[in-house]
Amino acid sequence: MHPGTTVRQDCIEKNGLSVTDAARVLGVDRQTLSNLLNARSGISPEMAVRLEKAFGTPAREWLMRQLDYELAEVMRRAKKIKVEPFQPTTTECRGNDERR
């Protein structure tokens, strides 16, 4: 679930706020908040701090939700990401041994 959905449910609806009122509380414009709520943008570190200050949920928790969401989105298409596995040569494997 996009973290904007959680913001809508746990911060805005739970407190009986309109999007305009919540934007005012957060100190952002209405469009910025609307983009987050409608999954057109994610939670930035600054927005995470604003949410923490306004509603009490720690900024780190908001950022972890955003990271979890983004990783899940990428993992859905991971099979389409083509990468050649790295095969180290014998000299590359020795690493620190060459310094002796």
C-alpha cells in the first residue's frame, strides 16, 4: 500500500481534517499533499519530519514505509531487470592479500 493511503487514513480522516486543513497544519501547499495522498509522489525526508511534528508518528517510520513500498514496487518487476552476475578473477578475489 502506498504510504499516502496511511497518511490519509491515520492522519487526515482520523482527525476529521480536510486536505486543505491538513496541508495548512503540515505547512505545505494543498497540491503537494494531494500528490502524496493520491500516490503521485512519495514521502520525502522533509515530509516525514512534518508528519512527525504534526501527528506524532516518527519520521523514521514514515521513511521506512516509503522505502518498503518502493522496494516492493521494484521487486514486482525484478525479473525484467537484466544484470550480469559479477565473476571475480583470481587476482580480484585476493583483495587485501596483495597489500602484504
